[in-house]
Amino acid sequence: MGPEQNSQNETIPLLIDVLQTRAASPRRGRSSPAKHESAGCLGEVLPQQGSGLSVVFATLCIVDLFGVFPIIALPRAIINCGWIGIPLALAVFSVQIYTARLLGRCWVMAERINPLIMLKSRYPYAALAEEALGLKASRLVSFLLDITVFGASIPNLLVASQNLQLIGLKMSHWNFEFSFCYWLVLVGIVLCPVMWLGSPKDMKWLAGTSVFTVASVGVLTWVTMITDIRDLDTQPVPQLSWEAIAVAYGVIAFQFDIHPMILTVQVDMERKNELGKAITCGFLVTCSLFLTTTIIAMWRYGSTVTPNLLQGMPANAPLYADVLLVTLQICLSMVVGGCALYQDVEDKLGIPRGTEICLKQGGMLKNFLSNDFFY
């Protein structure tokens, strides 16, 4: 049992006493001594929110999770749907926003019904399921969440590694070939210390850097498409087909699914009831970048647009910078998007939070690599 779990076990009896005192205190009047005393005790034992996320930083975390894939990978699927592509995307966006806001309201309701749930902020999904359906449902939700986050991280890591291999080949005129298999290991080692930072409130600088990178990728992609002077045989937009709609729906639902991490952001917010604003603003920012890219790609390339926009663009300096920024943003997005998995694993292993823990874990990794890996 870790130090944080011990501290939680010590605070639970105190919280129960506080809640019983507040329930027994008179409800009329503005200056009940028992009420003020219980509020003070609650403030001492519950997590402080002074350093939590504002709506702006929560929005940055959501935009960071969406990342660059809606800019470089989604336009092809939408264009292949013909005239129904953009309405389909807007419909899916609306459903995602609505269901994500409902999930946030569930946590706010749970806090009001049982304030003790705030002690389980490292695993909010499991805590919410336990509150509603019991311990077995909590374990099932935790397992499904870990599998979902882990599975979503695999393609991100593969794309980042393949981009690094591709940029090395193009910049060296196909003379330098360093396999993406080795890049996978190197990228994972480099990201490990950043992943140990903790929850999203510890990664404000990372979220800001990632969103700036997303915006830079969007601008570079627009400029590269508009300034493409090649004489291309642009094909008209294809006819509507059920296969294209099914593919587009799957891609949109996968790339804009924020449910596996939205509670992790909410529990770190200063005002948890304002999560809906952050969700709406995050979707508006990402959808603006995506729709602008799709319109330019449809005008410039038509149905000949490649699944990855960067693959069909001419090789030049802006494209190289674009590829590097895409790779950087994918790596940063994996850190914030995987918080739910990392915190669940840390809690099961009894690892407390804190910067000093990051240093200890870094030392453990260094000792492992120097003593065990190379001998």
C-alpha cells in the first residue's frame, strides 16, 4: 500500500465525522459555528483546487488530445463522402460534445452526493462506476479504459516513429535509413520522464506547447497546399457511397473521442462545473482547423487527396518542418491522452505523486538500462 493510499485511509474517518457534524448542524441562519468548522475541516482534508486548471488550460488539453490527425488524416475520408461529408462530421461532433458534457455532469453530481469520491481523483472513471454500479463494475470500467488508452497510443507511436524515419530518408536523399523499429524504442525512452509528471494540471506548459504546434501544423499545411504549383489532374468529388460513409464515421469517431480522458481533466479543474465550456471551445478550435484544411484540400486536389496529406505534397523546407512538428505534437498528445492509464497503474503500484518521484523513477530507469539492459 502506497503513501497516498495510507493518507487517504487516514482522512476518510475525519471526512465522515465532518459530514456527520454538518448534517447535524442547524440549517437556518448564516453564522452556524458547526458549519464553519466543518467547512474548514473539509478544506484541510480534501485536495486543494487553487492550482487547478482554468477553462483556458482545460481547453488546451482537449485540443492537444485531438492533435494533428484531424488536419492531416481526416480530409480524405470526408472528401470521399461527397456532399454529405461535412454534415456527417458536424453531426458526430455534436454527439461527442453532448455525451462528453453529460459525463462531466455525472462527476459533479457524484461529488455532491458523496464528497468522499474526491479522494479517488486518480481514477475517476472507476470511482464513478463504483458509486453507481458497485465494485465489479468499477474493475470492468478500469480494465476497459486502460485497454482503450493503450490501444489508442499504439498508432500514435507508430506514426511518430515512421515520420522520423521518413524525414531522415528525404533529407539525406534516401541515403540515411534508420528503421522506425529503433525509433519506437528511442521515442518511448524520451517520453518516459514526461509521462511521470502526473495529472494534466502538472502539464500546463506541455499542453500550451502542443496546441501551438497544432496551429503551426495547420498554417504550414495550408501554405504548402496553396503554393503547390504542380499541374495536377484533379478529379471531381466522387459519388456518395455507404462504404465511404462508414469509413468516415469510424475515422471521425476515433479521432474525436475524448471520453477516455475528459474526467481526468475535469478533476483537475478549479471549477468542475465549467467543463462544458472547455469541451465546446476545444471542439470549435479543432473543427475550425479541420474544416479549413478540408476545404483547401478539396479545392486543390479534389478526390486525388492522399490519406495522409503530407504524403501528396511536394518535398520542400516547409514540408520538412511540417513533418517534424507533426511528430512532436503526436508525442506530446500521447502524454496528456494517456494520463488516465498512467495514473491507474501508479495507483495500483502505490506510487505517490510529486516531482521527487519523477526523479526517483528516472534513476530507476537509468540503473536498469546501465546494469541490466546492456549486460
